[in-house]
Amino acid sequence: MPQQGKLFTHSLFEIPASDWNTLLDLYSGQRSKPTGYNVINNYIQWKKKEPVFDVKFLSLDGEWQSDGTFIIIANNGSMKKTVYFNTLSNNLERLANALLCLTYSSEEYQLHGYEERLAPAADVYIRQCDNSQRLLLKTSWYRASKEVVAKFSIEPPSGITLRELETKDAETVNEIWPYREKGSEEFVKCLIDHNISVGAYDNKGKLIAWCLRLPTGSLGLLQVKESHKRLGLGSLMVRYMSKKITKLDGEALASVVIKNTPSKNMFEKLGFHKTNIVYWYY
């Protein structure tokens, strides 16, 4: 880890878009982890769909090929820009130094979806921040095998239709998201516009349940309207999305808040297994 009092001489250099697929290849064996293959691929695809999308891939001192150390900074629409990071090295010093470079900026950042192995590097950055109004959220990382997902049934109850969410649904999704903040509706719009999703609509066309896919590759923003709870719609959303993701050759993944026992029980009942601890610093 960086030594206190030592002159800090490091800088972040942008990784050109022409090298993003090479970075992706370095993480090709980590498709079930949160901030490896999935998040890199997510922003490669978003940039293809929306060339003006504000995202930067960065390396420490211009070196990333040897150990895969990277930082991604994305403007997802929220007040704070979102940071994702990883390294293939067991030594976290270069990653910690890369994160420390962010403290020299006037920007405020939120750190999304980093696994427990990377927490010591993140803690170096967090200690330099004003934490008076910040939240560090601890979640369990779940995965369901393709064999488990293949057995999922996805038939909706009578009178309910399942289809992709539309941009206009972002307001409804955001208004009951527990972690909404100023600007978070724009993030929800990004997820709807660029990633797969599912909404359950009643016979009047009203949205009553939904699930989206986060840049980390995991299911996210899973919600059921209070008026339609205890009908199994949450489980249906998870099963439906898991099927869609595996058909695209992806992994069925989910991040569940540690204290959310009902959600944890639902995922485990469906056959998801906990594989990691993942943190979110808002």
C-alpha cells in the first residue's frame, strides 16, 4: 500500500478506445465477477451505441497491460461520477495509487461494485474523502449456474404481460428505488436504453414490477409495487432476466444487501449461491 509521507508522483493516463478490447480480453476468465469482464464490456457496448457517452478508461502512469490495473469513470447522470476498478495483481499498491489520483480532482466520485479482495485499495481512497454524508453499502454477490437457470419457469400470472422497459418508465422505477438521489433517474434511463430489462404490466398497462441489469452485469433495481407484493412477481422478474442473460451467453448474477433477508432467501431458494462480498460507496 502507498506509504504515508512519501512524495506522490503518479498520474492517470487515458487508455485509448482502440485498446479497450485488449483490456477486456485480459479479464475474459472473470465473467462471474463484478468489476472485471462485465463492466468493461458494458461500457464498450454503451460507447458503441452512444458515441458521445461520457466514459473514460484510465491506467496508472500509462501501464495496464502487465497487470490489468484500470479505473473506469462513467458519467451515468448522477451527481457524482461512478468509478469502477480492478487489477489482476495480488499486490494492490498500484490500484491504491490509481485511486489516490482521484483525490487530486475537485470531482466527487462513487465507487461501485468492488469485490472484497479490492477493499484495502478502496479504503485508502475512502480515508482521504469527507465521509460525513457518504454511505458504504455491503452486499452479497450471488450467481446461478446455467443449469439452474435452464429449469426456471417464466410464465406470468393471468392478466400480466412481461416486456422490456421503456425510457418513459424510468420515473416510476426511480421513485421507489431506495438508493435514488438527484440525477439518478438519468442513470435509470441509461440502464433501460442500453441494457436488457423486464417490466410486468397489468391488464391496464400499468407497470407493477421490474428488474434491470447493472453495468457490473448483475440484476439490479428489482422492485414490486406494494399493491402487487406476495404474488411471486419478484421471483418471476429474477427468473425471466436470468433466462435472457444466459441466452446472451452471460452469467446470472445478483448483488443483495446483506441485511435484506427476504431477498437473500428468495435468491437462495431459486438456486443462486453466494460467491463474494461486494461494496458500493455512495
